[in-house]
Amino acid sequence: MAGGAFVSEGSGGRSYEGGVTGFVIITCVVAAMGGLLFGYDLGISGGVTSMEEFLSKFFPEVDRQMHNAKRETAYCKFDNQLLQLFTSSLYLAALVSSFVASAVTRKYGRKISMFIGGLAFLIGALFNAFAMNVAMLIIGRLLLGVGVGFANQSTPVYLSEMAPAKIRGALNIGFQMAITIGILIANLINYGTSKMAVNGWRVSLGLAAVPAVIMVIGSFVLPDTPNSMLERGKYEQAREMLQKIRGADNVDEEFQDLCDACEAAKKVENPWKNIFQQAKYRPALVFCSAIPFFQQITGINVIMFYAPVLFKTLGFADDASLISAVITGVVNVVSTLVSIYAVDRYGRRILFLEGGIQMIVCQIVVGTLIGMKFGTTGSGTLTPATADWILAFICLYVAGFAWSWGPLGWLVPSEICPLEIRPAGQAINVSVNMFFTFLIGQFFLTLLCHMKFGLFYFFGGMVLIMTIFIYFLLPETRGVPIEEMNRVWKQHPFWKRYIPDDAVIGGSEETYVKEV
């Protein structure tokens, strides 16, 4: 099979009037705060499930197992399906709600979806903070999942539609940046609340209301995107908004392309039927399904929402496990800044490939170090030196993910779908992401108990497969306007067979393809 394709910057589509305005940057930064919802939850659940007060109140069996040396092995300390359901139930709700969010986003606009997401997350946070039994915990988590499903459906699309093509990557990654900040804040809060004599877990779970309030307020103050306005027939408002976000009066060329895309979208009565049945949407369907699948099968959420539990499993003391989670959170934030800097300068492919190689090496090293100390029996102890090496390579692994599959897993699916299938494509992206996040969350501790250190080799092998997938099948999309993405597929040696000539509209003919 031929290698991947690279489309030169600035030649994949026409260059529109206007530039980068302060208004659009502020708008995208506020919208990206929706990522705080997802990030805070990813970070908070692992710390809470490692707190003894929380375990003794809701999961006494796990608490007894932790303190029963005769039953305990290092790999199986936290193996409990109900405990894992507390973490994973959110993602099951997010999966289902993403399909509802798709219809709402298309019919009523991106802002309404963001508002519903923030409100559901707020109610869920209150349920968890005041929970008296496991049922209240699970109901709260399900409501949080509805919030995540709506926010993750609407926010990346909103960012991609508001941002100019030349900095779309950096602004869209603001969503991932907010996720990483949410994770770090959650880790810091967990460390602080773990020192509280009582109800520290309530504070940790209840503070999820803060990003929810930010999301609700943001949905009121943010403008709607020109694309969304056009979908609902608001042509004059759409032109005025486009002029405002581009900082130019002459936006005729870009506005006409948006109108053409909108008219094509209106002819599509059922975007779900089209994305699955029409060959010209095959690349979008494949990447909206494969990228979120691969993003989760890297094993990153093993680190993100089970970090304190994982470090505690490996023999770190209570404080040390939480501090280690904070350290990985800091690495996550800093490394995402690298992606913001590099994604529109060097492109998506190079970050995917470098990050993949880095993660493969780190998974192999971590699995080997754990295997050398605990073997297959799960008995043994970590020396301080070995613990430091494991933490170091986990941090390198997190860094590789944070400047590659983390942000690009949300960016690329949101920028490759034509307007007529965009809500359906994003719903597939979110639902696949949430489904496999649910599976990882529900079964990781059980898999760790049974596969032991080999689980890290499994994740490393999956990263190898997905890196090869990216190398051969993903073309470079840097600097290409969303409405002209078919031109990129048409020039790819594999995907060109699916794109008819009449599906390529606008742009110059100067684009060239270079085999990689």
C-alpha cells in the first residue's frame, strides 16, 4: 500500500480574507472551558476511589480486601466490579447522550448543547456531593455522563467552526488543554481533601459544580457559529458573525463556500444514512470511528482516572500515590502546550507518529519494570529507585500522549467532516470514545488482576498498530478549510477511490501530494 499523503500548507484550499482576531481567540478560549468538565471528572474519580473513608462507606468489601494481607496481591487490590462501575457508568451515559446531542446540535445549534451539558453536569455533581448510598452515586455519575456527552459533542465542533483554518489546530486543542487543566486541578484537590478528617471525598466530588457553572455561563455569553446560523436560515446574522470573527468586511469568498456547504447539507435528509452508505463519506466514517477507538486503547485513561489507585497498587504510600498523580497531571498540561505550539507549524501526522513511538517504548519499559519486581504472583515490593523509574517513564508516556493522541483525537475528527454529516460524525467520535472509555474504566482493574504486567505490553502493541494505521492512511490536514477537506481525500493514494470528482469544490489546483 502506498504511504500517507502530505498536502502542502496553504495550497489545500483557498486563502480567505481576514485574520486572527482577539474576539475569536477569547470566544474559543471560553468555549474550550467545556473541556474542564471532562478533565475534572477524569482526574477526580481515581483519587476519590483511593480514599479509605469513601471506600469504607460505599465499598466496604474493597476496603476489607485492601487490609487483608492473606487475600491481597499487588495486582488485585482494587478488583471490584461495583467500584469500577462507579467510575465507568459516566461514560456509558455519555455514549447514549452523544446521539441525542447530535440531533440537538444540528437543529438548535452548538450553544444549546453546551448549555444542556453544563446543566446536567451541575445536577450530577450535586447528587454525588450529597450521596448517601451507592444508588445516588451512580445516578450522579449518569447525569455527569449526560453532561460530558453533550459537551464533547458540541465544543470541538464549535471550536473548529469558529477558528480560522491556519490556527484551527491550536484553538481546537484549547479543548484538550482545558481537559488537562481539569485533570491537574482534580489531582491537586484530591491531595488536599485527602488530608480532611471527614467528608473529603464529598468536597472533591462537589467541586465538579464549578466547571459546570462555567460551562452554563459560557453557553449564554458565547455567540453562535456562522455555520450553525446558516443551518437555521439566519444568513445575514451569519455574514455579520463571520465578519466579526475574521475582522474583515470582505468575507464574500469564505461566506459563499459556507453557503454552498450549507445548501449541500440541507439536501441531506438523514446524515446518519449518508455517512454509513455513501462512499464519499467513507474516510470521515473510518477516522471518526478509528481515532477515538485507538485513543482509548492507548491505555491513557488507566493513568488518568486510576493513577492514584495504580500507584497505590504498585506500593506507593497514600501521599506518594496522590503526589505522583499530580506530577503526571503537570506533565500532561505542559506537554499539551507543546502540541498547541507545533500542530499548525509542523502538522498532525508528525505529532501522531512521534507520540506513538514514544508511548510504545514507555509501555514496554513500564511493563518490564513491574514484571521484574512483581512477576506473575503479584508479590514483591518496589525499591525507591525502581518506583522513580516507573514514575519517570509513565510521565514520558503521558507527555507523548498529551502532544499527540490526546488533542489530535478530538481535533482531527472535528475538522474532517463536511457540514452535512458533521453532527453525525462528531456523535460517532464521542460515542466510540465513551464506549471504549467505559470498557477500560469497567474492566481495567480486573484485567490488571488477570493479565498482570502483560497488560502494559498489550497496550504497547495496540499503540504500534495505530501508529502504522496513521502512517499509511491519514493525510495531513494542516491549513485546509473544513469545507474543502474532500480535496485532501481526493489526492490521497488510498482514499481517492471513494471521492467522486463532483465532491471536490472550491480551492486551487496547485495542491500537490508527496509520498511519505
